[in-house]
Amino acid sequence: MLKYKAIVFILLAAVLMSGRAYSQDESDKSQKIIISGTVTKVDEVGNIINIKTDQGELAFSVSDSAIIVRNTHDIELMDIKVGHPVTIQYSVYSPGKNIITSIVDNAPGND
């Protein structure tokens, strides 16, 4: 009888652990979106950028690992100025939590 209880316990533990791993994988998924607009505010300290789009003005957090480029050259968030046209890719992790993973600064001119 003890042998069967041990087998049941091991199987139950395996099912619970696989369910927990599945839940973690599901929570890591996010919706990736690409939009274009005009920069209305840049907060370098808080890593926040506001962009005006056809749908209105939206605020985004900029990931520390975000790729930021202009004319195929890497730039920093501080190089992006109000009024610059940008294209961003961001992930929606929950309502109101939009995190930018890449920014293309479409401003004409040199870096």
C-alpha cells in the first residue's frame, strides 16, 4: 500500500510542477505591436516616452535592453527629441503596461 501511495505522490507532484511551468510560460507571453507617431515627451530618467498617434497620445516604458536607432546607427534615448517621428515596437504585458523593445527615430539628418 505504501508503494502505491509513493507512486501517486510522485505522479501528483509531476502534474503540479508541469502545470506551474505551463502557467509561467503563459504569463511570459505578450502581444507585440508596431506603431508610428510623433514624440511628445521624453523622460530619460524614468525611461518613459510619449507618442502621439492617430489614436491619441500614449505613454510607454522603454526597456533597458531596447534597441534605439536612427539611420541604421545606434543612438540613446536622450538623442530622441520632441517632434521626432518614430516607429516603435512594444509589448503589452497587461492593460496600461506597454514596454518598448525597439525605437526607430525617423528624424531626418545626422545622428
